[in-house]
Amino acid sequence: MIENFLFFDNFSSSRWLIFLPISPSYSLSLSLSRSRPRYSVVRAVMSFRGTNASSGMGVAEHSKTTYLELQRKKVHRYVIFKIDEKKKEVVVEKTGGPAESYEDFTSSLPENDCRYAVYDFDFVTSENCQKSKIFFIAWSPSVSRIRPKMLYATSKDRFRRELEGIHYEIQATDPTEMDLEVLRERAN
């Protein structure tokens, strides 16, 4: 039974914030959405109160080089990353060739598990200029289990810092939050 917790209700938004102390060293922060069915967890963050805190999982060297291939050489349209809990690092799960579409990318994401992804979005501006923007997507579907959500949420910032040159970041819990129109709006 959890006895000591802090609860914040922001009446101007549809989210609740709950802070749960788990032990003297760890606490859990949950952001709950009232607008989704069954008050789904929007963001769960486990924090460590200490001086030697590790900020998430490590990043495999192959993950960094694959991202650089997408960014500089345009070898990939997208890269999907997953956390390998045995190796305790973020690894490449799948890459998409330059000819693959956004639909190919979204269908490659699992329906019930979390992932990180990077997508190279090409578009034409209103001045008829060809441009490209790189999107970092933190995919955390509402149907996934709490443990992967917490693991991906606590490792995201460290992994994101390793990827230089990201233009926009999207946190998505269902496919409508990362629809192609959302990318177009953000890029323009």
C-alpha cells in the first residue's frame, strides 16, 4: 500500500500528475490523461535521488553510425531503435530504404510495444524548394505495458542527446499523434 504520494490536478488541462516515493532513493512520476479511455499513462518517469544517477540506457555504436548514415548520406528513410535489456543499450531494430514510404514506416512500429524512431521527412515548401527535416519519434502506445513505458521514458533524453541534428521531436501514444499531416504541420 502506498501511503505517501502527491497529487496535482491541473483544471486547465486534461492531465493529472502523481508523484509516488518508492524508496528513499527512487520516486515515480506519472502523468495521466483524462481524455483517453481508462486514464491512460501519458508519461511515466522513474527518478533517482542521488549523486551517481545513470541517465538511462547506453547507446550502441551501430545505432549512432546508422543515424549518421540517415542524416548525412541519406542511405535510410527511417531507423527504428529498441532497448536491448540484456545489453543495457539502445540498438537498431530496423532500417527503411530511401524509397520506402511513411506508411511503410508506421506499419513497422509494433502495435503494443515502445520504440524510438528517426524519420527523414522530405517536403516541398510554398516557395517550391525541396527540403528535408529529421523527426525523432518516441513511440509509446497506450496499450503497451507500464515497465517498457517507464524504461523508454527514462532513457529517451540520453539517447536523444546522442543524435545531433534532430529538427523536431514527437511523443506518440497512438498513430493519430504521428500522422503524416502532423509532420507536415511541424515542418512548415
